[in-house]
Amino acid sequence: YAQISCQLQLGDEQVIVLPQNSNSSFEYIVEQTKHSLSNIRIQFKVILTSSNDNNDDNAWQKA
């Protein structure tokens, strides 16, 4: 099966990384005094690592 890694990024600052083997949920509170929300882009990345089968076109479904 394929593994998934998740990252939360605020602007250029990466603030959360969930390991590939983590089943944890998480909560993150953005302090408005530190980050101006009007000028910042919030990204949530889900990264699918390569599966054992390089020809597997259904890796997302299996993950």
C-alpha cells in the first residue's frame, strides 16, 4: 500500500508535519499577532510516496 505524508504550511513557514505512519489528528491555532492572515497563504499538502509498483495507476485509491 502507499503511504501518505501531510504537511501544513503558513506562507513560507512549515509548521506541522505528520509522519507517514501517524494516525494522529491534530489541532493548530494561528496567532493573529504573529501571522497577518490577510497577507498569508495557507497550504495543506498531502504527499503520496511512491508505491512498490511503479506502474500502479491506482495508488491514490489504495492509499
